Amino acid sequence: MPDGTDRLVIRTADDIADIGAADWDRCAGTVDGGGNPFVSYDFLHALEETGCCDAESGWLPRHLVLEDPDGSVRGVVPAYLKNHSYGEYVFDWGWGDAYERAGGKYYPKLQISVPFSPVTGPRLLAPEGPEQMRDRLMLINGLMRVCEKLGISNFHVTFPTEQEAELMAGAGMMLRHGQQYHWHNQGYESFDDFLGNLTSRKRKSIRKERRAVTDAGIRVRTLTADEIRPEHWDHFHQFYVDTYDRKWGFPYLTRGFFEALSDRMADRVALVMADIEGVPVAGALNLISDEALIGRNWGAAGDFRFLHFECCYYQAIDFAIRHGLSRVEAGTQGPHKVQRGYLPSPTWSAHWVASTGFKNAIESFLDEEKRAIEREMAMWMRHSPYRSTEHDQPSPGEDQ
């Protein structure tokens, strides 16, 4: 649907392939495998091509495209029409219920995000340069216009960068604050070097947990690139499906998606696999950005004490140290991550609703929620496992 503003054109595309890899990756900063892998053409196209984002899942692609009059692409936005709020990790079910009880129509809504991935990264994708800020503002305006033309009452941008969040707030969108737990590399040379920066009690606790996994006869390895074979994906997908069936319901990601990920982005994948006497029992999927290791999915064939911590947290830290990455992002939830070296980190989302009255009610809620999150983050920071004084240095001969 064309809509010219300042001689630029806004349209939507219901298939990322209609935009093309070259233009998408140029806008996203992911040319030649760089940048944030979650907004790359290969990742998002794999979701669409393998049936993860379609009518059945309720994630219908409606990507926004900003073009010059000659058709040259200046910016894109990963956007999806949705008739539910599953798979987003920023929960608005209560908003939808309240809006519809008041007589409004909350769904379908427009969701600007990376599906099924609570990972902070760019959402207003425009190439770096003197016109980037203007083009991002045009994309925000374009989202509002598309919603108005389609009769959609709301859209949501989840896990944008802080800079984008501030830009959207300045454009009149409501800003929502959240938190995750991230590990930060302080220039460590080894996992033991990291442990040396923790309090004695936490240091011993982590070593005890890791020994328990080894003593149970479980071997854990992190595989990348051509080390990952089809049988690894067979096992991992089964773990993933079983875990979703037990805990979260619908497993969106198909076996074909994992295969496509490996085929197209092998050097961006770090797959942790655990086995007992050669029989795989658990796995954890991570993607590698220029700066971070980003944990996404975990699954196991049963309950194995401390194995989740080993696969998802300790192996990730070890990998980040060995590869010089600045941080590990371990996904949503989990104050239990704090005692394992992962500290609270802020996240953001931005929201637009057509109804002024409903917007006022949401803003009041967001103000209270922000204060609660700030208090919670401060509380968990007080429980940091890191040494605060020189009096907790490891003693000579301390139990390793």
C-alpha cells in the first residue's frame, strides 16, 4: 500500500523474499554475516520458509518497507499481523482483555519483533549515515499510517535498542521497561579467572554444580559450524518439542527451521549438546553476534541435576571467554541466574494505541511498573555474587 511522504514511499510486504536479502541485510547491517543475527535476512527468512511464521502460527508477515520513488529501499521493519499475544515475551494479554471489554477490537495487532526471540536488537532497520535518523522516524510514522489504513488499533515494538526506544518515545509512543539477566566479560582469560572474581561461597557453589554434572557421567560439548551434524538437530529438536509440550505449550520452531539455520548461518550457531555414553540427553541453542553469545532454546530428555545450569549458563560463559565476546544474554526470566554471575540488565518495548483514553490508562500502569522493575533490579544487584572487597580473595589451596 503506497503512501508518499517527502517523496518517499511506505509499503508493506507479506513475504521477506519480496524485499530480498541484499536490501534487507544492507538496512539491517547484517551483510556478510555481521551485526545482530536475529534481524538478518537468513534468520527471518528461515522462519517464514519453514512454516514457523504463517497463518497457522498466527504470525503473518507484514514487513514495512521505506523506498525512494525509484524503488530503492531505504529502510525496513520486521512486522507481523497477529490475532493473539503468544511468543512475544512482553505480555499484553491484560491490555487486550480490557480493551475488548470496553467495546474495542484489540486484535489483529501489528507486532514489530523477531518472532519467538526476546533478544534486544535493532527494529527500525536503516543503513548508517546522515539520513538514518530521518529514515527511522519515517518508519515509525509509516507504522502508524499502516495501522490507521488497515483499521488496526495498536502496534508494539519489543526489545528494540535503547536508542530506538528513546526515539519512539519522542515520537509519542509509550515506553515500557523490562529486565533480563546478562553476564559481562571483564577481560577474563579463563572460566577459573571469572570464578576468581566471585565471592568464596558462590565460587564453591558453581564448582560443586559443575562437578555434579561430570560425576553423573554426562559429557557436555559446544559445537559450531561444520561440527554440527543433522543427527544433532534431530535430537535437539526432539528435546525442544518435549520441553515445550511439558511447560509452554505450542513449539513454534520446526525441524526444518533448525536445518535452515545450520545451512545458512552455521558460523553464527553454537549448539551445546550433552550426552551419557554417547546418547544425547540435552541441548541448548545459542547464536553468536559480533559482541555477544545469545542463548535461545533449551531442552532435555529428562531431569538431570544442574545440567540446565551447565548447558545454558556455564558453557555459555566459557565460550564467550574463549572467543573474546563481551557478554552472554541468557534470555528471559531467572533471578536464579544472579548467583551464577548474570546480573540484571534493562530491556525496552514501545507501544502505540489509537485510543487516547486507553493510552492514558496504559501510561499510568507503565509508570507503576517501571518503578517496580527499578526496585527489583536494585534488589538483585545487592545480591550480586561478585566480590565487593579485597577480603574475599581466593586463599592458597582453596578447594577448586
